[in-house]
Amino acid sequence: MPQPANSLAKMPVENKVIYDRNLLERLLPFFIFLEHGMKHDPKSQPKNEGDTVNWRRFNSLPVPAESLTEGVTPAGRNLSISQIIATVKQEGDYVVLTDLLDLIGIDPVILETTDLISEQAALTLETRVRDIVFNGTNVWYVGGGINRGAVGAADVLTGTEARRLRQIMARNNVKPIGTEFIGITHPDCAYDMKGSAEWLAAHLYGSPENLFTGEVGKLHGIRWIETTMCPIWVGQGDGGIDVYGSMVLGQGAYGVVDIQGSAKPEVIVHQLGSSGVSDALNQRSSVGWKALMTAVRLQELAMIRVESASAI
């Protein structure tokens, strides 16, 4: 049936799009790795003292093989020192906005851009720290394999695996953080562990102010935190399955290095007209951020990268 001449279909200019000024919320992960590096082993270099920080450790002396012989002075021991060096790197980005966009745009562009820049800064620094932490040499492949490609579909995190991880930390004389070790895992792996009879949900043992950001529960002396920032190696397991990365931490595992607090991102806003002759008609403003930091692994044995499958 043909449309009448005076229908909406024939006169579409009479239609109006309703604009909702309440912008949709962005879904962001918990930022865990930067927080724990800053909380448990930060190192802030003083200003004007260079870009490199070093940690030093006197190595333990071995137990003498023999008891003393009467009247005989033993040879004695030489001291040795291990050194770990980290060089900070500058991170940052920015967005340029025009005067017309600010004048005509229907959204609060500068305000939203400032939020976006802040989120990008946090995500960037979290990614940098995570990548360094997950590049460690101490690895546990669930299922007992020798590499990532051997992780099979049934090799998920369970109570048995958590108990084994805690035993490895204790065997290496790693001290817990407080009274327990910390595990950082993907929500899919947390789902697997929640099926264990020994799993204890976080709300049953801790008040909100005493829990870590993202903490979901405890299993065999490890407090587990979930975040989607944990890596997934797509298709790299046995049979092409996805392999999930988790991290178990003890005291002094890694730290974050900066220069006089420069790990905290600086948000920089340049208003219209602030650029002088390079913006002679006051047409451009900008919102940006920068930070100066890096992360460093301090005790390889105090951190275990765990690679597993997930039942999800």
C-alpha cells in the first residue's frame, strides 16, 4: 500500500533523533600490578640524580663444609654482592581539540577527554608493569608440562594447584605479604578456583577496607585478586586452546621505580590561545599526560608465573 503524501515516511525532516546527554559508561579493568609495585617495594630516585636506580643484595654465605679443627684458622669467606639496575622511561600521549568542537559540540568534550586521558594513563602504566612482571623466569605450567604448548584443556587452576604453588613459595623461603601470599588471576581462572571446596570468599574473612582492590577470595594461603589485565595467550596451548596467565607474589617480588614521584601521571591541559603564534587564531587546545617510571623484578623466586587453561 503506498504511503500517504503527508506521512512521516514522505516527510522525514519532521522526525527528530532524541539525544541522551547521559554518556555511556566505559568498562575498565581493575588496575592491580602498578598498585602492588608501588605499595610493597617502591623506589623513588631523587631529582637531578640521573635516570637509573640500582638495588644491591649481599649474597648469603654458605654453611662451612667442615667443623673447625683445633688450633687451625680456616680460610674464611669472600663477600659477594648482586646488583639489579632499572632505568626509568617516559610515557605519555595527548589529544588536540578545536575551538569549534568546544563551541558547537553537544557533549562536554574537554571534560570527557580529560577522563579518557586519565584512563589511558592508568592503563598504559599498568600494562608496562604487567609486561615486565610476566616476563620472569620462574614459571609453573599447570598439568606439569614444560612449556606453554603443553597446557591442555583440563589443566585449570584448582585447590590442588594453589596448594602446590604455596608449597613452592615456602620451599624457596619466600616470605608472605602480611600473613598470606598474593595471587593475581583472570576472572575465568577465579571461576575455576571458586569450585574448590576449600575456597573462602573474601567477604567471609575481610571487611571491605581490609581487602585488596579486586580481591575475591582465599585458597590455601593465597589471597586471590582478579583482573582482566592478566594476559591470555590465544591459541598457544595444546590443541590450540587459550592459555591464561596468573601471578603468585611474595614479599619483595618486584618494585616500581620513578623520579621523585613521577610514576603518578601528570595531566596537562593547554587552553585555547596558550600556544602563541603557533596557534595565532586560538583554534586549538590540548589535553595530555606524561609519567616517568618503570618496573623491575627484584626476586625471581618470589614470583611465580602460572600458565593454565580455563573451564570457561
